[in-house]
Amino acid sequence: MKRLKVIVVGAKFGEVYLQVLLRRKDLVDVVGILGKGGQHSLECSTKYNIPLYTSVSELPSGIDLACVIVRAGVMGGEGIQLSKELLQKGISVLHEQPIHYKELKECYVIAKKQKCFMGVSNLYRYIDATQSFIDLVNHLKKEEYVEYINVECGHQILYSVLSILFDLTDYARPFVIEQVITDIGPFDILYCRINDIPCILKIHNEVNSDDPDNFFYLFYKMQVGFKSGELQLEDPAGPILWYSRFVIPPDFNYEEKNCKEFDKSNVVIISEGSKYYDIFWNKWGEAIIKQVVIAGDYIIYDKAYNSNIQKQLYQSKQWHEVMKNIGYPREKSVCSYEENTIDRIQEFIYKKNIQKCDFASIFSNLNRKKILEIKHKLDKACLYSMLFTLKSEEKVFVGDILEVKKPYISERGKKDFSYVIDRWIKALIDNHMIGQENNCAISRIELCALDVEEAWKEAKRTWIGTLSDSVVIDYYYRNAKHLEELLADNLNATYLLFTEGKMDVAEDFYTNTLIARYLNHIISDKIFHFYNPGMTILEIGAGTGASTELILKKVGVDVKYIFTDLSSYFLNAAQDKFSVFPNVEYQILDIDQDFSGQGIDQDSVDIVVASGMLNNALDTEFTISNIWKVLKKGGIIFIAEPVEELLELQISQVFMMTKPVDMRYLNNQTFFNEKQWIDILEKSNFEIVDIVPDDSDMLSVLQQKLIIGRK
């Protein structure tokens, strides 16, 4: 095919045409831009290294096609006048929709006289999914009648939608509007009969004058009904769905459950949808090229165009008729939108699944790589908050230089959290955010408050509805915002977890994170495996009862369950929460003291549960030895703990934890790693039974584990 010489008229949306056409040098030669000579036109001319013309008279000879992306008169633009001038000059025109049928007719008269092509651009008609939908409907029509058509669209693309509708209904003659309902909500409704097919048109007929091209609820969706079911196009680029009509066979027997009709899926995905990114940068581009190729066939091969002209004129006239019936778009004074709606939907689904322990549904959208990426986002936000806080604190940093061994001196009578700063510095060095030279740490990145906010925004976007709900990530964020006060002990960290003395945030924290809920679910399953009626289960540091709830649902009332915590606040709340279980006893227990002196006898317990609390022991080996004493021979211990210095806990829970006197003190660790836990348990005469998740499991990257030991 001969390369078409093309001029692009209009530089606003015309830049999309420019980008697409310039990539297809095998088909077209872009010879310039025709514009008013404004700033954007000049910038495009320079950017793409093509000439800028400001009038049709300036254009060189030999141009085959003009892509006119300037509004027609019906939309208050001068595009049709430019098209007429171009056609008079012998240049074929592809004009952006919509066009009033009288203006279009005038252009066709000139085009016929000058033996030029005149076409109306309809990008949507040539998007793959829409084309496939049209082809599918026309294929099904060979065997079945179309029973009805339902269409929803924005008024901005009604012209294009009618073109597609006409393709579905064999030219759409006659087109009869039978009833119009307007001014009830954002959509106007037309009941039509198109080529004797009943059709409902729902048109979003509102506009925001400040942003007229960017205020619509949807592009378009279409439903075509047949006797056997319904074919749906949910968006210009898909997905395409098939809904089978529900049929109960005449010989159906309610006693039998092997009816073949019921084996069919109620919905089948014919093709997946595309992202808006793909529509804007790829699908529209492909549609532009398809239209230019079609125009080229008419221009180069002098292909007959009369039948298409009549169709375009009829379509334009019907568009005018529809718009006349619904009237001008109503002004919408506020053009606002919630960009996080899908996030809220995903969070809602996540919370339902996590409460039901439906991990199969949650895991279906996850893999190891995705979890690592999400974890990295939260790690980055935490590290940024650490570094920003340290750089804001003159007692730690001087400019970009920090003296690693220089202690943080808090006011007399307040807690000294210099050991927390040391842990942060280690984390920042390990993550290459500060470098260590001559016993000093040097900041390697410049940070402002906006950088920190953006990091948290990204962490929330990826984390919520995937690894936890919004309450948990907001809890971390609140801690991050108050790090200076927490370091100076001017704010008690418990107030951030128990806001206004309520347990809501804490319950979410221990219940609605994926890894915590999963490990508690595994604990309840494993306990049920070891279950015997009459056995005694001791839960230490039971707190909000996140583990208790799942365990009791499994074992019921045929066990003695001892719910313990250091705080009567948790015991009182638990008595209300688990009041339907008469087998639960509630008791204050200090894990840093001998258990037998607190009413838990030696060799009296079958199972001990310690979920997310042993990290707060003063001396872990001492506490484990006490657990060993109260367990019967063969008794089982369940320990769920972080096995890495989790950064989100280094900016939150760390301020509530007891400063240890065991190996963690020597290493300035917040949490033992997996090997250290194994060593502690084996040293205390426990046999390791299982560790969950194992290293091959995608959840292992979250670095929280359940370690099961037997006495």
C-alpha cells in the first residue's frame, strides 16, 4: 500500500493521533500540524520535529488525508469549516465525531465533487473487544433473533454508540423513539424500537462546565438478549460476558441432583477487560490506524463510498433526534470522584474472607513476588519515617552526619529509647539509606515530608485489602506521625493502640492481618488435631482473644480453657466476649514470674498457646522454662512470633514492649529469629514438632511463624 501523506488538524487530542501515526512510518508520512499557532501547537511542532501550519492555504500540495480533531459546529467549534476548506483543496478528511447531519451533508457534497473521502472518526467502533462483540452478535443472529438491546453510555460518546448500535441491528431502519424519561437522576432513558428490536437507551446527561470532557460515569455498556441468554459488553475494551438463560427442564425431578442443565456456568467470560492505560495508549492507537487504513483504501483505490455515506448521514440524523429528545446536558456543579472506591470494595471482600478464614479466596490473588513487593512498600514507608524523624532530631543528626554511638538523652524521669534509635540506625544501614564511615552514619538520601507521605500513600494502596485492612495500616501510620513524641516519651504508645480506651484498633491489629489470622487459624486446627475431651488449655497473654475465638470454635466446651493476661482490662472484655463458653476460666498471669506461684500447677496443662506475646517477656528462657514446668509430659506449646526485625513494629509496638534482659538485650534485638527460637526451645527440653509457614510457602516472606514444640 502506498504511504499516505497525512496532516493532523488540532493539537490537543490531536497529539494522540500524532504519537500513533508517527510510529507507523510504514503506512503514513505525517507532513505537519494544522493549528492556531498557540503554545501547545508550537510545542508539538518542536517536540515531533514536524512543520506547523496556521491556515489551509499554507498547506503544501500532495496531502492525501487530514485527521481533523477539532470540534464541529454542533459542539461550538470550527472543525467543519476547516474540513470544508480541506476538501475544497482536494484533501480527504477523517473528522472527529460528533457532527450535525446538515454539516456532514455539506461536507459530503464537496467530497463527491472533489472526488475525496469524507469519514467520521469513531475510535470505539474499532477497539478489539467492541469489534468482537459486534461480530459475536451478528454470528448469533444467524441462528437466533435478537429479543432486546440495552445500552448505557455517556452523552459525550452517544454518537459513537449509535454507530455501534446500528452495526448490531442491520442499519437500524426504522429508528423509532417511543418514550422518553428525563430529569430523574443522572440518566435520561429512551424506550426505542430499532429495526423492530426493542431497545432501552440510558444516557448519562450531565456535564461539568469546568471539565466537560472528563465527567461521565461510564463509556458504554451493551446487553443483547437472545432466547438462549444474554451477551454483554461491559466497557469498550471488555470484558465480554455470556449469561445463559436459566431453564428448568420439563422432566426435572427435584429428588435428583444430576440435571445436566444445572452443570452450566451461569456466566462465562468470553474475553477479559483491559486497563484504562491500555485503552488510552494502545487500543485508541490501534483504532486510529484501522480507520486510516480504511480511509486509504477509498483514497488510493477509489473505492465506492456511497452506501457508507448514507449510513453516516442517517446515524448523524438519529443522534440529533436523540439529543433533541433528552435536551442539553444538565450542569453538575461538583465534579468530584472517589478514586479509592475499588480499594474499599477490595477491603470489604478481604475482611469478609479473613473473618471466615477463607484463605483460598485470599491466596488466589497472591504470590510470593506480589507479597514481597507489598512488604517492600511498607518497609520503605517505615524507613522513610525513621530517617525523617532522626534528621529532624538535633540530638541525633547534625546535618547529614549522625554519630552512631551517641546516646539519645531523654528528660529525667522519662524512658530512654536510645536503644530504639540504635535499632533504626541498623535498619537504615542494612537498607542502604545511610552509610557508615569512621563510626558515623551519613544520610544517603534527601527526604522531605512529602516524600514520607507519598511512601505511606503507596504502602496503604498496596497493603489494604491484601495483607490487612485499613485500620491496621492506619495504626502504623499514626505511630509514624508521632515518632518524635514517642521517642521523647511525651506520648504513651498504648494510647495509639487503644484510642479513647477502646479495644477496636487492637482487635483489628490481632485479627485482621493476613498472617496473624492465618497463624491463629493454624493453631486452632492443630489444637483440634491434638484435642481430647477434658484436656486443659492454657493461653498466656491472651489479650483481645484473637486466638481464643478460633480455638473455642473448634474445641467447644469439653475442655478446660484458662484465659490469662497481665491486665484485668483484657480479662473483663474476654468474659463478655466468650460468655457462651462456661468452660473458660479467667486469670491474671505475669509471664515474668513463676507460674506455680500464681495458681498454675506443675504438670497440669496439656496445651499452652502463646500467640504474639512472648516477645514481651523480660527473660524468654525463664518464661519458657515456666511453661515447660506446667505442661504435662508430651504437652504441646504453640508459639506465634515475628522472626525478623519487622520495621512496622519498630515504629509502633516497640514503644510498648518490655526492655529485655536476655539475649535480645545483648544483640539489641526486638525479636528472636527462627534459629534462636529453635535453640531456646531445644535447650529447654522441647522437641520441635512443626514450623509454619515453611520456607517454600509464599507467606514465609512476611517473617512471622508458628513454632510448635512438645515437652
